[in-house]
Amino acid sequence: MAFSIEEVLSADIVLIGIGLLNTPEAFSSFRESVGAEVQSQIGLVANIPGSPETSNRYALQRDRIFLEVSSQRSVIAQEYPPVEESTWSFTRISDIADRAIASTPMGDQHLRTFGYNMELVIGPEFPEPTLGYLGHHLFVPLPFDGDGWERIGGMGSLVYFDGTRRWTFLLEPRPRDDGDSRKLYMRINLHHPGPDVPSREDISRSFGEMASQGLRFIDALGSHE
């Protein structure tokens, strides 16, 4: 079965060790360069042990792009990047990330690591409920399969290294709690060790590579029927 990406729910890049737009001048330069209205607000970073850290959130509502920035962690995310004729367009988020990096004086900041995340909906519908399909294709038979236990399905993640980069593929039915669903949700994480700050071309290429590898993963999964 030939699979395709029906929808990209979100795409983001996470930079650890640097806080983007860390001066009023940096934010002003960024705002002037993006060619769109930028809304700004101050909030608190969640899930940080100890005292909460002040963060800044910037939104380009028209592009559905959001930047969440603290002193040591920056996230640039886009909701529903376009999918056109089986190609993937990450032009805008790559451009915004590049402009945010270029507008930021690094000073003593050093990028420790960075990574990408992408959430996809894969189609067309699977030949059986996705829960069962994944449960039988992702995992080898276990000792209690057939010992009074009937495996009805499963979901989960697989992790790979390709040299220095780590890939994680999380697969679930969509919606997750629908045992009869024949749609597939996939979350991909691509982790880099750093320390070089990625260029606009690197960012765009990495997002495109993630989409391609997601489809390659599903095609390989289907080849074991």
C-alpha cells in the first residue's frame, strides 16, 4: 500500500542553550525583518523544577507560528504547515527561525543541542483498525501470545541512530482512543547533538527529511505484511 501525508499538524524546532530575541533591540530587529505583525506577551515556563522562569511568547497569528523563549530554551513552532501535492512546504517556519537566530546577539550563549518535532496524519486508511495493525507489525510475538492471551493491538515508539542523530517515531491510531480507527498519527523527533546553530537551509532540509523518512518508515512497516 502506498501511504501519503494527509496533514501536517505541527512542526517545531527546539534550541537548548540559547534564548532568542534576548534584548529589546533584538526583538525590534526581528519584528522589522519578518514582514508580519508580531504579538508579544510575557509568561511563565511550565514544568521547570524549582522557581518558574520568566519566558516570552511571540505569535505571528497569520502564519500560525509561535515562539516560546526563555533564557536557555527556544521553541519555534508552526501549526498546520501546508501540504501541497505530496510535497511539503516549510518555507515560512524556516525563514522565521532563521530571522530569530540572526536577530539575536549570542554573546556568551552556546547552543548545546537542538531538535525537531513533527506531527503527521498518514493515509489512506489502513486495511484493518490501526491499533491492530500497529500491534502486529511493530512488535515481535511475546511468550504469552497464544498462551490464553490474544493480542488485539498496540501502539508505541521506535528509536534509531544514524551516526550522531537520534530519530524517534511514535505511532498511534487517530484518534488515539478509537479502537476502530484506520487513520495513523505519527510524531517524529529528530535530535542533533549540536553545537552549530542551524542555517535556514539546514532547517528547511531537516523538516523535509523528516517528512520523507516518516513515509519511508510506514512503507517499510507495510512491507512486512
